[in-house]
Amino acid sequence: MNLLNGSKETTLAGLLMGLSLILGELSDLLDSDPATVFDLTIVTAGVAAIIGFWRSRDNNKRSETVGAK
């Protein structure tokens, strides 16, 4: 199973973006400051970024090379 889906650059970009959103919200959830509020919308956006970038491919890759066709 190829977790990087043949497009390492876009997959890693999506992972970094999604994890930064998710981990930031987890920090808000776990701190003891009542002024910071956990936002599920941001977590959902992080998960969507990870899935979207994982499923996409780099512009400089042929469809046949990455197994899209």
C-alpha cells in the first residue's frame, strides 16, 4: 500500500497543513484556559486538507506514473 499515493509533495503538504490545524485545536482543547475554545470546524478543515491533498497528484506527474489511470 502506497500511503504517499505517488505524489509526495502534495501529500506531505496536506499532512503538514492538516496536522497544524488539528494539533492547534487539540492544544486549545487540552489547556486549562477557558478563554480558548475548541473549534470542530477547524478540525474538520484539517481532516479535509489531509484527505484532499492525499488524493491529489502533483502537476509534474503523469497520471499513468502515479496510478491514476
